[in-house]
Amino acid sequence: MTTETIDHSTLTRLIGNGSVSSTNIVAKPGGWSIQIQQGNKKFALAAQRSGQVRLFKRLETLVGYLQGLGICHFGVDASSYDPLQLKTYARPDRSEALKQAHEAAAYEEWFKRQVQISIDDPRPSVSDEDARRIFAAKRDALRRRAR
């Protein structure tokens, strides 16, 4: 049987107008889902991007979500709960992305320190205009010698 889904904003409206008759947390392979009863209709909460049934990896996160919506009483169906299934979840792509973000932040800090060291350098500096004039004179001297 295909379960109809609703999004977060629809769920919020249903709660706001008092038409939710019951809420159940249901164990699924890979996490926990929310099942909403409105009259004789049952709906599952959908994930925002995929539109598929939203799964919460941790029961505590799901309870916090429901409490944030004002739902403090709900049933729990743990008949399909498999604790080993939940521990196999990994996101190596996120790990790599975080590693790259940390490397980029470290490089940025190093670069800022190098720039500040250069700015704080007490040695006299030469303006761009003076440097161009000096090197133009050196090029002219080298050209005259090469003839």
C-alpha cells in the first residue's frame, strides 16, 4: 500500500487547525518516520528535497521535531526496529567535504598571516611607479650593452 505524504508546512497547518487526530512514530529500515492520522486518512511526513518519506536517524531528533511542532503525545511502533541497520549509515562524501573546508580555512589563516607580516615589515618599500622606472632603466641598459 502506498502511503500519501505531506510536507512540513502542510503538517504545521493541520496541527494549527486541530485536525490531527493522532501521531505515530514508526520504525523503518534506516530510521524513524512520522505517521499522521487526520480523520480516516493516514499521511507520512515527506523529506523536503526528495519528496520521499522522511527518515530520522535518531529517535531523539524526531521527538524534538515533534515537540517543536507542539506534539507531545504520540505512539511508537518499534516492530521493524533494527539497531544494527542504523549504525551502518555513513557519509564519506561529507567527511571529505569537511576535510577540504578545514584545509581551506587553515590556508586562509596562513595567507592572512603572510599578508600581515608583509604589511608590518619595517624595511622601506618601493612604490609601483618607482619600481617600473628602475626596471625600465635596467632593461634599457641591458639593451644598449647587447648591441
